[in-house]
Amino acid sequence: MVGLQGAGKTTWVAAHLAGTHAVVSKDHWPRARRREARQQRVVGELLAAGRSVVVDNTNPSAAERAPLVAAARAAGVPVRAVWLDTPEDVARARNAAREGAARVPEVGLAATRDRFAPPTAEEGFDRVDVVAYAGGPGAPVSSAGPVR
């Protein structure tokens, strides 16, 4: 998964992949040290066990996505990026509506936006799907299908 905080990634995963994929997210370990290393270990273990995996994080840059692509390649499985292309103002509004620890501080949103680069096949993905935003602030997203 690729997208800003509040883009709708978790909702999209629940609707499309939760029954068929193991869901891994650093949100599951909010205060853990070495969250990145833990995520890589869990993803590697799941892939080695033959499971399909979805990583439900922002994954904003090619550098941050590279270890996930490498893990899939090492396991010999296809790797797909799903980019939720939600306007920043909509993602910010959704984030502002979150309660407690689920709300990401503005500085976190800005940092993700500043690192963000759309995923491409050149990074090693077999497929890149763009899920386009489909309406007002509470509107769902709709799949536009693979475009890259």
C-alpha cells in the first residue's frame, strides 16, 4: 500500500484484501523500537510460510518501498503496489477526525508528503494500481485499475 495518512489505505485493505492476505502494519507496534526491522522480519516470515502479505503503511518513497520489493523477490512472489491517490486536503481532514493515538501529528503528515513519490514499475513492482479518490471528504475511493 502507498498513500498519505488518512488516504484510506486501511479501509481499502479491509474491503479488498483482509480475507486473503496477512496484514502487516507498523501501526500494530506504535511504541516498539526498531519497527522497520520488525516489519521486515514479519513480512519475510509470512512470505517464507507461503502467505500472501499486504503492508498497510504509507510507504511514501522508493527507498522505503525497496526492502519490501526485495523481500517479495527473495521469496519468488509477484509484488504489487496499490497507491491510494487521495488529495492531501481530504487525507488531512480524515486524519483530523481520528481520535487519540490514531491521529497523526501535522508534522508527520508534512514529512510523509515531502518524501512522497508515486510508485513505478521501475522500482521492481510487477504491477502498480492507482486507486483514485471518488468524491467528497467521506467518499470512498474507487479502483482505476493498473496504469503503470
